[in-house]
Amino acid sequence: MAQASRSEAVRKAVYVGKRKEAIARLKLAKGSGKVFVNGVPIEFWGNWIAREKALVPLRVAGDVGSSHDFHLNVHGGGVLGQADAIAIAIARALAALDPESGKAISSFDYHLLSGDWRRTEPKKPNRRSARRFKQKSYR
């Protein structure tokens, strides 16, 4: 009985993955292991590099995610930033479903569960960008 209530709580949770400016929100549903990004199957989303990057946690965890469908809402950033955000959200959902798969994902890539802390450096005043200075002229 306790296991069933924990399973319900895991399915109703929203898992969030962030990378650079991209944010991915994931909702689980009982299903056959399909992944939908903004209502579209992941086979039709992005390029093949982004798809492979986004599906890494499912390959590392094995068949843990085969009984659930993953519905993702992604916005912001570029395609590869969104792919990383999707991978982080899927990894967190799989770790909540099965702690053993969480350990496997963590040993494969720790940042899939903890997130990536790197952000864009802000632009400074009187400069062209964060680090770029105006060119100095001696004559």
C-alpha cells in the first residue's frame, strides 16, 4: 500500500531541468516509454545530436522508463541547451522512480542529477561584451 502511494506521488510530481537559458518541465504518465517534447514525439524534435543527448538517461537507466511516458515542456535557450535540460529532467524523474537507476545515472554523469551551474557571464559597462574591451589606439 505504501509503495502504491509513493508511485502515485512520483507520477504527479513535476521534474525540472535547467541548462543555460533553457528550462524543461517533465510530467510522467503511465505508458510505453515514449518521450514527447512540446506535444511532439522526440523523433521529430531537433537534430540527431540533440536527440541522442536528451535520451542518454533512458539508455543508462535501462528499462526503468519503459512503463512511463515522458511529457516535456521546453522553452528558452538553443537546441543543445534544451537537450541538456531535457536530459536533466528525465534523469531526475528516473532517479525518483528507481533509486538504483539514480545511482547508475550518477556514476555515468553526476551533472545529470545535480544540474550544471555554469551560466552566461553578464556584460560589463563600457565594454562590448563580458570580457571584450574596446581596441586601444596609440596613434
